[in-house]
Amino acid sequence: MADVQDLVDEASAILLAPVTLEDRRFRLLAFAAHAEDADSVRVETVMSRGAHPRTREWFESFGIARATGPVHVPADPERGTAARLCLPARWHGVVHGYLWAVEPPEGLTTERIRAASVLADRAGAHLARLASRRHETERLVLELLDAAAGGVAGPARELAEELAVDPATHAAVVVLGAAPGVRLRAEEVHGPGGLPRRIGVAERSGDLVLVVPADDDPEVHDAAESAIRVLAKVTDAHVVAGVGRLVALPAVASSLREARAALRVVRPTPADGEVPPVAARVHPWASLGIERLLGTAAGDELLEAVRTPAVAELLSAAPELVETAQVYLDEAGSMAATSDRLGLHRQSIYARLRRIESLTGLDLSRGRDRLELHLGLLVATKDSGHGSRPHTRTAKEGRRESSRSRER
């Protein structure tokens, strides 16, 4: 962003004031160092590479997004902010960003403001060119992903040229999504602090599709994590990523299918609520194992098919029976491992297993019956948003349960 940095430095010299340039989403693009004391908003913007949403909302309340000329924003002692001059960075009537100056106590002369406004217009033209280039990249990404099998060579070559990568490079597709109804926008991951220019980004149906040129899987994983961190600055939604395999660039449509299928399996639901920070956010298709079945086109039919009468009967029973069955089956019928995970005495587990067999009519010593119950529980608990791993009791809880079992 050397061009805009020169504009900001020149504007600061003209206005004799601290100056910043931000895009429409208030992300910092460039700033000019200044000897004057910085107020809280300037410190926040420079240190965080952008303004807090509440700060943005306050500034926008002065009509800067629709302004056709300079806007003076008064000081606000309660916020710890000094008076500011906002010069919209416009191009062909569209605001692409804002040139901000902290006003000195004596104010700014009309001549200085007029001269700085010329620089704001130049910044708007520069930002408009960047936006146009991003739109072109998005067009090329979608064209390659939608191309028929026999017509991918041209789009792949054009996208490689646009991203400045070798046409022979390999790439993987990452699809980023949140809960249904939450829309992610491509512009949210562009610009300083966003994704590298060599990653192609497009928006589709409220999700973001990334084409990530890479040499290995860790590089793709890092790009997905980076995109999620960038999105976290502009949305409170829990964002996860489905990741397809690395393939030759002309074959990325196959990676897209895998990434979308992976996202279908792991996409958050509105009922998930707040997700712990340790929750996995990046989910490669290759690592999903049997859960791949849920991401296929027949996933809905699978959900119905595996909910057999036996599975439905157990799911309607006490939660501890569902938990015991799932842990027991996850541990391949190992009583020692099941006892350790649940913190229960083996006799308590045997008693629960007998109740499970009585409820379901299944014989857990038979492989086919165990497969029916295990697959049904795996799919049902995954679809309900509870994950495939049930809660494990503490040792104290286990001792209490074991004691009650002996008393009975």
C-alpha cells in the first residue's frame, strides 16, 4: 500500500495534523506518525489495525457514508476523542474509504481542507481500483469452479495469472461458513490485515470460497485459520472451514466438492450458542472418517435410514444410557476403556448395557447389531449439534454411581 501511504503522509503535511486512511469497514490502510498526543480512537485504530464496531457506529451517525464533502466530527470527552475532520475517499460518487485528521485546537483552514480533499479523491480512485481487481479475481474464481470438465484450462491459466502464481501450482479449496442465515462477505477478508493477494476469494450463497495455492496441507490449514481470525474481527458468528484436498489448479472443482461436503458436516447450528475457543475450526475432508457420509448428497436420506427403531428407542431413553452405549462402542467394546472414560465401575456398565439391549432388542455381542447402533448414534448426535463425543463423568461422579450400583 505504498501509494496510499504517500497520500497519507502528504495529507498530514498539508493539514499539520495526525492523519489515517481507513476503508469503508474502518480497517486501517495507512497512517502518518505525528508529534501530537494521540487520542483513544487513534491509538485503538493504529494498534488494532481498525476501529471497534461501536466506534464505527458512532462516526457513521454523522452521515460520513453518504457525505459528498468534508464532515467535521466534534470532540467527545466521554469517549476520550478529539475533534476530527473526515474526508470521504470517493470515486465516481461511491465512498471507498475515509481520510481522517485529528483537528488542531485552532482548527483547519478552508485552503488546507480543500488541498487535502484532492488527496482524499486520489485515495478513493486507488481504493476503487483495488476493489475492481478483487471483483475480477472473484469472477475468475467462480468461472474456474463452474467450468465444465473439458474447459478448465483457460480459466485456470487466467486465475493463475491474476494471483501471480505458477499455472502448474497445486491448490486446495476452503469453504468458510457460519450458522444458516449468517452471511459472510468477500470484502471482509480483503485489505491490510486480511488474506494475502495470492489467495482467490469469492462469495457464494453466504459462504466464502477460497482457492489457496499451496505446497502442502499445513499451508492450506494456516490460510483457513487466518481467514477465520480476520472474520472474527467483523462478526460474532462462529465460523468454521471445510477444506478439500490439494489438487492441480485446473481440478479445484473436485476440491470444492470435498470442502462443501466437509462444511455440511461441521457447520454450526443456531442452537449451538457460544462455542468454546478450543473448538476445532478447520475441518479437512480427508480427516472426517465415517462422518463423510453426512456430507454427501444423500446425507439427509442417510439420517433417516440410520435412525432405525432400535436407535430411536435408545435416543428416547435416559441420557446416561445413550452416553454409555456411545462410549462403549467408540472404545470397540473395551470394558476397561469404557470404565475409565465414564469413571464408572464395570458392574454399573454391565447393568446399563443389559438395559440398552432390553430397550433396543439388539444383541451387542453381534457385530451387525453393534454396527447398527454405533452408526445410528454417531449420525444422530452429530446431526443434533452435540458432537460425536459424549460428556465424560468426573471420577467423583463415577464413584457415586458405582456406590449406588453396589447398594442396588
